[in-house]
Amino acid sequence: MDCIFCKIVEGTIPSKKVFENDHVVAFHDIQPAAPVHMLIIPKKHIAAMNDVAEEDLPLIGEIHQAALQIAREQGVAESGYRLINNCGKDSGQVVFHLHYHLLGGEKLGALNAK
Ligand code: AMP
Ligand code: ZN
């Protein structure tokens, strides 16, 4: 499967990892939109939020748990941060492997910036 994030999980494409456990990986976004910009992904290939099945729900909990740990480690847990999932065309999703952006480290702009 030609999925860039699966390749990051496998290690065939390099990334700056900040978290890894049996099911979840997180790494620096290659084009950061804020001083802290990490991507948190399941190791399992799920194309988008629309494809999250009931059996995947524990995984979503693990992603949130990882996000909180990363926010603390990156020093933004108290100052604040945003966890974003883009799903589908109108959201601007470009990588079709489920991922959550963790953004922080500065006052963030409007949620629906044009
Ligand atoms: P989205 O619009 O939600 O699909 O966002 C995809 C994100 O993946 C963008 O913020 C990209 O900068 C990021 N990205 C794409 N390729 C890589 C890569 N090889 N390593 C890290 N981040 C990447
Ligand atoms: Zn994938």
C-alpha cells in the first residue's frame, strides 16, 4: 500500500518521532503550522475518521492519551493546545491515514481560518 504514514510507521520514511507504543506513533509535522505541531497516528492503516469502526474505539482513546502525554512533554498542557482531525475534501485532508494534529506553543488562530 502506498501510504506515506504507513511508511513512517515501518520506518522506511524518516520522521522525528516523539512517541511510540504498540498501537500509536507521533512525530513532528514536516511543515509545522505552530511552534509545537505533532501528528499522532494509529499504526493500523485507517484512511479517515469516516472509516473508524467500533473495534477501533480503544485506539482513539489511546491516541487521546498519547496527545495528553505529548502536550505535557512539549510544555503546552497548561498554556493550551488544539487536537485536530481533518476528514475528507472540505477539511483539506491530504494524507489518507487517520491522524490528529496537536498544535500549540503560541496563541492559535481562528478555527475556520480561510
Ligand atoms: P492533513 O491536511 O490533515 O491531511 O495533514 C497532513 C499533514 O501531514 C500536513 O500537515 C503535512 O505537513 C504532514 N506531512 C506530510 N508528509 C509528512 C512527512 N513525511 N512527515 C511529517 N509530516 C508530513
Ligand atoms: Zn497508512
